[in-house]
Amino acid sequence: MEKTIKPTSGWAMLMLLILLVIAGIFFLIESLLPLGVASLVIAFAIIAPGFIAIEPNSSRVLTLFGSYIGSIKESGFFFANPFYLKAKVSLRAVTLDVPSIKVNDKQGNPIMIGGVVTYRVEDTFKAAFAVENYPLFVKIQSETALRKLAGMYNYDNWEDEAATITLRSSFDEVNHQLAHEISERLQIAGIEIIEARINNLAYATEIAQAMLQRQQATAIVAARSKIVEGAVGMVEMALAQLSHKKIIEFDDDKKAAMVSNLLVVLCGDRNAQPVLNTGTLHQ
């Protein structure tokens, strides 16, 4: 468990170091070799290794002969036991770019998916001692969580219309689930997930063309449905207006012919070519 400690300031010990160095030089000049050597040895071999300079958003994990002493999370210039081993652990936020990997979605379709994870160390003890290499651990676990996430949802809801959450459309829900999956895996390392989101999503190369054709076909069908719906309404309105104003009387055959002609004109993908009838209506 992490234990935060506050060491003593290093400025007083720095003054003592300077005085010992001056005294050692003075003793050497005065030919007092034992006192001069002793002063310099104390200054550089005992006092100097105890200084710690910690920059903002950084920390030091202190151990003594294999035992955990504590962690320093405060920035500044300090002095600690010179026999402590001081391991640096950064507390800064780190952005990890998870490269695109090929996985299968819930329907088994191969897709390419990549993500971005922003994290920082919350527990220096776990980061230093619970895992061997916490940056590599974060990278591997993020890829694992991304693979699991892809298998939980469909790429879209074309094959499963009942799916309310998909990878392509439900970004907030999917990103929240991704952050949850990664956080669960990184608790052992004392890592806090600030943000996790998908930044690359596409069908795999081998099915991308087929899926594009399906999208185009779906768009064409949807457009045609709207055109037919509008054309039927226009035909209905035209027949109603002609009958209401008594411009012409239609029997069933004439109505069928008119409906057919209007639908051809309104639903065709090319401009209709007019044909002039110079005879009677029935010729």
C-alpha cells in the first residue's frame, strides 16, 4: 500500500556539504590529510547521495535494502537517507495511441479498430512493485480491452436492427465502456484512466468493398422508397383534382393507364420523352 512521506528540506544539508568541502580543502592545505580526506568523504560519499530534486508532477519511490519506505509526491529539493534507493515514477498524464488491430465484431465481421487512452499513475507503490513495467502493461491491457469491446457490439445495426448500441453510432456509450474495461484491468497497477476513446473504426480490407456496396444499395432502396411514396401521393392528388373539377371522366381502364404513365414519369431515373397523340384519345 502506498505511503506518502515528507522528507526534510535539502537546503540546510546543502550548506553543511559546502562547509565540509571548504573544511576539507582547508585541512588539505594545512597538511592535515586525515581530517581533509574525512571531510571530503563525508561530503561526497554520505551527504551528496541523499539529495533529491523532484520536478512538478513527479515522484520518488524510496526503498532501503529491499524494504519499501514510502513515496515522495511533493516537488522541491529534499534530503533523505543516502542509502535509500530512489526510483522515479512520473505522475504526469500520458497519452497512449493504441494502433489499429483486426478483430471481429459481435456478428463476426472483421473490422479494424484503434483507440487513444489517457492515463496517469495514481498509486506509486503498485506502479513500481505490482507490475514489471507499467507502461508496457498499460499498452497490452488496452489492446486486450479494445478486442473485448469490439466483440461486445455490432459494427452497425444493419444485420441486427434490434441493436441499440453499435460501434459506429454510439460513441459515448462505447467509449465509456472502453474506459471501464481498461480501468478494471489496470487497478492492479495503480493506474487511473482519464479518458479512453475509439479513434479509428472501419471494416477490414477483405470485406470493405462488399460493405460499401451494401451501403450504396441500402441508400438507393431508401431513396426509391421515398420517390415511390411521393409519386403515389401525386397520382392520387391528380386523379382527385381531375374528378373533383370534372375535367374528364375516367373509367377503370383509363385510370389504370394514367396511373401507369404518371408512375413511369415520376419514378423513372431519366427524363420522360413526350409522345404526341394526333388522333383520338383511344388511338
